[in-house]
Amino acid sequence: MPRKSPASVMVDPNVRCDRIYPVEDTRRRIEDLRTVGFRMSREQAVHLARVLLAVTQDWPNIDITGRRFERRRSDHTYSITVTSYTSD
């Protein structure tokens, strides 16, 4: 069995969650909302944690964006994107 180095470890950046709050049909105004929430399964939370651990090694700042209006049809989950702004 051949050996693998840690450099060969890849993290799938496509993070999913079951729900993003506030929901898209909320009656409250966005200006009045003070929090944002994600409902995740254990596997989804571990996946997000792995992505965050991987990117924080090199990125000084992290942005997390949830697409609360775009639900994937195949499994009814929502996308969470982990990005960083660079000044290059």
C-alpha cells in the first residue's frame, strides 16, 4: 500500500445545511433581524468544521455566506460558502 502525504488531503468546499434562518417567507423586515441561523446535521457540521480548519491555516479573515433562497432540489439542502477577501 503506497504512502500518502498530508499535502494530498483535499477538503470538499461544497458545504450544505438543512435550513437557513430567517426563512425566505418571514414577515419581519431584514433590518429588524439581529441573528442568522443554520440548522445542520452532525455530518454537515463536521464538514463545515473541516473546511474552517483547513482555510484558517492560510486566511486571516473568513466570510460565511448562506444562500437561503436557493434550495437544491435533489436533497432540499442549502449551500453555505466559505470565502475570504484578498487584496491581491
